[in-house]
Amino acid sequence: MIDIVQQIAAAHRAVELRSGADGESVSILVRRTYHTTIENVWNALTDPDRLRRWFLPVSGEFRVGGQFQVEGMASGDILHCDPPKLLRVTYGHETSLVEVRLAEDGEATVLELDHTVPLALAGSVAGALYVGPGWDGAVMGLGLYLSGMDPVVAANSPEVLKFSSHSISVWESVVKAAGLATDEELVDAVAAAKAQFIPDKS
């Protein structure tokens, strides 16, 4: 059994609109603490054999400058790798950047996942709902795996649909609190997220 409330509460979420030389971009942040060593978390994130146990099969050249393919999903380039603290990749598009940062917190490890895309690609800040719930599921899967559970079995359980539904609601609240999207943009993004992450419930 998955404790939905506990899993939702285990992660901190944020969204912001950033300005840079290339224009405005939308960034979503997911932060979660794992009660294990930074080396163990890093290895689970970067070892293809371990990745497939909690995320999806990933193939490619696992080096800076190499390319990777997530089975059935996005491909990307490995831009920066600083074990065991920092991994930066493109994800699905050359301007879609995912940065994973790890930091020790006593005997635990804090993971921050930052996914940034140009505002034009996201459509609006509400576009955070297109990826936020998916990353929620990933950090939950990593947590289950690191605690000795089988995320693949859990992925087929009714609890995961409930988790995704709660995740969408939480991201809706995060975007609304940021005040950076219109009500119409938020309604459209919530509908798209439900169709993507809980299609049987949309």
C-alpha cells in the first residue's frame, strides 16, 4: 500500500517565470529528501540497470556529450555531470533543460529537480502541469525503490492513479499561488494533465 498523503507531502514544489538573455522561461522545481547516502541516490539516478527498476529503461552514451533515450518517452543530451552532486541534460527538446542537484543533509540526501523550458514552448506558466505530475511520480518511484519497494508493481496499482490526481491538484494550487497564469490557462492545463496522467479519470 502507498500512503498517498505521505508521498504527496514528501515533496516540495515550486514554479517560477525566469528572464534571461534568450527570453522568458518557465521553471518547475521538485525537492525531496531521501534517507540514504548521496552516493546511493546518485548511483540510482545514473546506473542504467538501477534506473529501469524505478523509472524507465534508458539507453545511450552515459557521458558528457553523449545522448540518451528514455524508452517510450524523451531523448536528450548529457550536458554536465559532476558526481555525485549535479546532472544537467536536455529532455525532449534542445531548449528543455533538466537539472538534478544532490546535497547531503546529515545522513540523508536532498534531491532538487529543476525542469526549465522557454515560455513559448510551455505556452504559459500553467504549462508546469504538463510535466510537474510526471516528475512527482518519478521522485516517488525513486523513494519507493530506495526504501525497498518495487515501483513497477506499484505503478499498476489504483493508488498511483490517486497519487497522480492529488499531484495535479497540488500543482494547480502551486501555479495559482504564483499568480503567473490566467484562470483559462490553468483550466486548460489541468484538463491536459488529467488526460495525460489519469486518462481513465478525465
